Amino acid sequence: MTDGPDYPMGATPTMGDNNSTDQRQPKKASPPAVGDRPSLRIDEDLAADLADVMRVHPTFADAVRQAVGQLALTYRTGWSHKVCPPGVAPVLLAYQLGDPSTMRRTRPVSRRVPSPPPGQQVRPAFAEELLAGPTPPARPDAERPARA
């Protein structure tokens, strides 16, 4: 072997050294912008979940829109009712299902946030704040003796 003009003795270039497709793009930490076309690899679990959702929402785009919209509403509800701090995924503890064919249709007035979940409504940190204020005046009827 002789030394060539670009390679020292014994050195040979390898395929893909400067190929831009070998370098992975860093993952975005922000949601895709409007108009983007994100892609994802479909594994077995996701394929099974999509098959169930696509029985009702026949296109992939409709199924993804419905699923993401429902999950986002769950998150916003948890955050707005202070079930957990913003940025933390609330845990779904219960749900109620209904048949849409038997439900009465109403005109949408605006986007509503569901009522808070049942159970403890005031977190202990807020309860101390709320209950630490001045005591309200006694009701006038509380002074009367009980009936015999």
C-alpha cells in the first residue's frame, strides 16, 4: 500500500462518516407547532389501543385528536380544581360512562370544565388558610332554647 494524497498509510475511510442521516435530531421538549406532521413508531400496545379507538373514529387523525383531547381535558380539570399542581399528571381514579344515544342533546354554550371530583374538596393546606380567619357571628336562632 502506498500513501495516497488524502489518507495516511493504512487509514481507510468508512461509509457513513459524514452522512447526515446517521445523526439523530435532538428530541423537542415542546409540543409540535400547528401544521407540523409529527411521526411516531407504532408498537404492539399502541396498535391495539388505536384499533379500539378507530372502531368509532375511523381515521388515524380523528382517533389521535379524540384521545389527546380527552386526556388534555382530564389534565386541565385536575389542574383547575387543584387536585394536583400544574405540570403534574393527575391520576384518574374513577369515571362514569353513558350511551350517547340515550342522552339528551343540548346546545353547547361554551367549553365547560367538569365539576370537581367527589371526596375531599379542600386540601389541608388551603383548609388551614380558610379556617384561620375570624369566626362568623352566631345565627340569631342558635340562641333559642330547644323545643320541649
